[in-house]
Amino acid sequence: MLSEKLLDLAFTRAIKHGTLEMITARGKRFTFGNGAEPQVSIRFTDAAAQMALCLHPELKLGELFVDGRLVIEKGNILDLLQLLLQDTHGELDELPLHRLRKIRAWMMRRAENDAIRSKRNVAHHYDLDGRLYALFLDGDRQYSCAYFDHPDASLEEAQMAKKRHIAAKLLVDPGHSVLDIGSGWGGMGLYLAQVAGAGSVKGITLSEEQLEASRKRSATACLQDRVQFELQDYRDTKGSFDRIVSVGMFEHVGVSSYDAYFQASRSLLKADGVMLLHTIGRTGTPYPTNPWITKYIFPGGHLPVLSEMMPAIERAGLVVTDIEILRLHYAYTLKAWRERFMAHREEVLRLYDERFCRMWECYLAMSESAFRWQDAVVFQVQLARRNDAVPLTRDYIAEREAVLKEAEQNMELKRSA
């Protein structure tokens, strides 16, 4: 069969380390790799599934797994992804179909994330049952890359370290006004007020579920006078802020809206202000985001490379004062999320169904594999309107982190007293 020959060729080229056994729809067995771990066995339930994987692997691998047409009989989806990706080091074969999909993606960008689409895209993922996120995130519901400042850090410690690291780079001082673009469940904004001492924080989100949770948290902490959350698009936000922070939101902006995003940021930032943008990105050349992820998980999403971001930053008149690239931190974060999700799989099943469980297992595994074996990273880009807005050396980051950590400890002592 043609599909068997194509898969034989593809897997032989891709798998050098580890072992893959493939059982075709008609029961024929193939073995690939060098016999080492991980050892994975997959089975196709129908011949059409085999051809579908050959024609569009980036989309169909996830679809076939979720639909139960690609059955993993030994190992799991992450093991399979490791076999397929670990020897490519993020390099994509420039096959004709890849190039055609790339051209199509560029043509569809024009209105990918206007205000209406942005809200609809956010609701698709973030307005799910809040109990789902509570099952695998940390207690603060930080749904972005953690910062593992020491090898044995727990997820909770690493997420606290992320907030501390960002706050230090923002140079937040008592009395500062802060805008949080894409404020999630409110954890970053509350930290900047409670720990860093910001005088006022405005968080904006397009998720109604997150907005409700954030407002409740602000009220519980008796911070409504200093920390406020609004259902608002960044394009509609008014005001002038000492500091702007955006964590895990830029991935949803879309390339066609980069100019609008950075021009809005500049207009909202005071002349001596500082902005910290924390976003997933890629270290390779511009390429469309995985089509399965954009279809089922993050519609409208795009992972930028620096060459896509920088022209828009320059046109907006912003100054890049620092760039830090977090490489494997998100792989460690996603590993913790995936393990927690799988440990609570039966509870997720009661909230949704088996198909949803397989889809989210696939999403978390695909995402982890992108950071572990491909070219996905996290950029922390510090921006200002003036080149003298931040200190001359990076020593201030560690110094401010130490002060913030002491403030965290003092808060914890007060809670336990």
C-alpha cells in the first residue's frame, strides 16, 4: 500500500534513537529506530488514517489520536512525539506541502485577530469550566511559563519566582500605576500591588470567566481600591501608566496586529515608563503555528520570532532595553501541568468527556515537546520610551528579587501568625 511505503520512508528518516513499532490497518508490522528507549507501539485502525497522516502530519497526528484512529498501544503521546522530534532539533523539512501551508497561512493573516475575533478566540480556551484549570495549575492559577531559578523548584515555587523576576525587571516602586494587558486570573496584578507595592493596578482581559475570578480575588484581598480588572481590549484602553506588563497574552495578538499592539503600548506608557513583555516565541525563521493547536486549542494564535516583533516595536518608537530568552523553563512547566492533568484525569472526565481528555493530553504533550525538542522558547522583552529608563547594568534584577523575596516571606509570616 502507498500509505505504508510513505510512512515507512518518513519514520525511517525521522527516528534514529528509541524504538517505534507501527501496526498498519491490515496488521503488517514495521519497526524503526535503534532498539533503545523510549519504546512505543502504535496501531492504525483504518487505511484512510494512514494516508491522512502522510498528507498532513502536523494536523492529522493530533486528530487521529483524539479520534482513536491512531492507537498508542505502548507508551504515550509524549513518547511518540519524542521519537518523532528529538533528532530534528526544531528543523522542519522544506517539503512542497509545508511551503504551500506556509503561503496559505500568510494569506489568511489579514484580519486574523481584530477585536471581535480576539474575544471569540479567548473565550474558546479561557472560558472553560474554572474547575479544569484548578486541577493542574498552581494555586495562583499562573497559566504561563514558570521560572525555575533552582533545579528542585516545585511548580508553586517556580511560578512565584516568575512573578518576582518580572516585577524586578519592571522596577515597580511604591505608588506606581501599572497596566496588566491580559491579566488572566489576576495573580500578577495582585502580586504587583501586595508585594511590589504598586499604587494602582489595572488588569484587562477578554475572558469573562477570568474577569469574574480576578474581581473576586481582589475583593477577598481587600484591594478593590488599588487593583481593578476590566473586560477590555488593549485597543480600547485609555490612560497613562508608569509600568505595563503583559504575560502570556502576546501569543494571541497575531502578526497583522503587532503594529496596533505596540503603538497602543507606547501611547499608554509614560515617558519614563517601563514595559515587560513575556511571550512564547520561536528561535527559527517565521513559520505558521501548528495547525492542530490553532484549530482545536488556540484559534488565532501565533508564536513570533524576534524578526517579526522588532520592526513593529521600532515603528512604534519603543526602545528595547533588555531581552532574556527562557529556553527549557516552559518544558518543565508543561511537564508539571501534564502530570497533574493526568493524575486528575478522572475528574476531568466528569467535567467533560473522553474526547476532551485525549485532546488536552495531546495539547499538553505537543506543547511540552515543542519546548523540549523543537525551537519554542519564551522571550522576556523589556521596553521603554527612553534609553535611560532602566539602570546601566542588570545587577538591579537580582537586588530587587532579593527585596521582593523578603517581602513575600514577611507576608507569609503575617498570614500564618
